[in-house]
Amino acid sequence: MLLTIDGFLTRDEVAHLRAALRDAPWVDGRASAGSLARHVKNNEQVDDQSPTGRTLANQLLRKLGAHPLFVSAAMPQQIQPPRFNRYRDRQAYGIHVDGSIMPLAGTDRVMRSDLSATLFLTDPLDYDGGELTIETDFGAQEVKLAAGDMVLYPSSSLHRVEPVTRGERVCAFFWVQSMIRDDHSAAYCSIWIKPSSRSARPRHRTIPISCASRASITTWCAAGPTSETPHSKGDRNPGGRRPR
């Protein structure tokens, strides 16, 4: 699965987030990386325990819960509250795989990371480099989207962020534990065409969402990241393939 969602945020919503992030407390991004990833990670992140980080995360959670394409494509059971990062001055994130099991923020529970998401908050003309490069069955896919657009991809994929050589790249990112764990099964919920370039945008056909499904995710998102949600445990082997 490699799916882009165009216009997830409006220009006004992007401007609101960028203004709020301007004075946010930024910290070394390696603090949240695993023991292996921290050796290849070089960026900055907003302190997710800060008032700004929590407020903006909850705003995006509410937006996610009310977005039909996101809900039908990701089938979210749990969502890790979004975080925010930035790259500048040749900062980059080398090749890595996201952790398979993550603590669920604000709780004593964990969640399985099935899908990773990057929400672009900077216009691509405002910076050079910074492509999100994802290894897929069709080869490496470079993703550099317009501000307000989002990409979803398997957390088990090898991926990296190329060095930013001019300007500043700001994004939100988060992980999803999906009710449908197998990418092949997910195809029954959302059909897409993988893009080979920025100009080749994927087309979508999605099934309707039941009222019960939408009410469930919207209620949880509106309540914030510490709400009770069902969860299950799983793991991903070091080779990146999911157990069946």
C-alpha cells in the first residue's frame, strides 16, 4: 500500500499549524528514535509533551477521524498521536524501518505499527531535497507532496528522508494500527495506483464507511490520545515481513 491523500488540510489549516509551530519547543529528534535508528536520524521534533504538541496533535486526530478516505483506506483501530518534525541545513534520516511495537502515548499500553503517515506542511518549492524515499515492490518511490497532502505506506517498508539542502521541510507524522493487518486484504477496502512520480497522482475508489465505524473513530479522536480503545499485540520480524 502506498496511498496519497490530496488536500487533507486546506491552505488555511496548514498556515494555522505552521504559525503555531513557529514558537513551539523543538528538541533533538534522536531522543525518540530506537537504538539503531538514532545512528541515522538527524532532525528536530516538537516536544510531544508540550502544550503546543498536545493541542496540535488533538486537532489532527479529530480531522483524521472525520476524513472518509483516510478511515476507509487505513481502517484505524488505534492512532499514535501525530508528532511534528523539521529538517534543514542538510539534516536527513537514513534508511530505516519503523518500530513494530510502540507505546501508546498517554497510556500504559502499546500498539502495533501497521501504517506510517507523513503529512507535508511545507510547499515543495520552498526547499530542496527532503524527499521521502520508500522502498516498494516496484522499486524506490520518491514522495514530495504539496503542503496539506499526506502519504500512507507500510511501516515495515525500508524508507529514508533525503538531506534538505535549502530551506526547511516541516511535516507531521504518525502511525496507525489497522483493523486489517494484511496489505492484500486492505485492497478490498481501497484500490489505488502506485505513483511513479510526483505528477502521477494515484486514483482512488473507496467503499462507504458504516455509521458505526465512523462514530467509533471520531469519538476516540475527539476525546484525545488518552482515550480507551481496543488493541492487540503483534510483531514484525527483522526482515520486515509480517507474520501470518
